[in-house]
Amino acid sequence: MIKKTLRALVRDDRGATALEYGLLVALIALAALTSMSALAKSKEFGFEGALQKISAAIDAII
């Protein structure tokens, strides 16, 4: 009886697509967060870098 239940459980693939989509969304979200974090830490792309470039441009005009 246990073998029969386990075989039925292994053969049952309902919900597999939803699980795959969930894993795909989680992977994309992780990649997005990782890249945003890396860009935020970079002085060239971070807010501090942008502020410095804007300040330098204003100082050059004045």
C-alpha cells in the first residue's frame, strides 16, 4: 500500500508548472536584486557619483 501511494505521488505532476514558474520568478528577482545592489555600490552609477557629476557640471558653469 505504501509503495502504491509513493508511485502515485511520483507520477503525479500536477502543480509542477506552477512550481517551475515560481522558481523562474525567484531566480529573475534574485538576479535583479544582485545587479541593482552591484550598481548601487559602484561610485559611477550610485547616487553619490551622480551628485558629484552634477556638482562638477554646475561648478564648471559658474
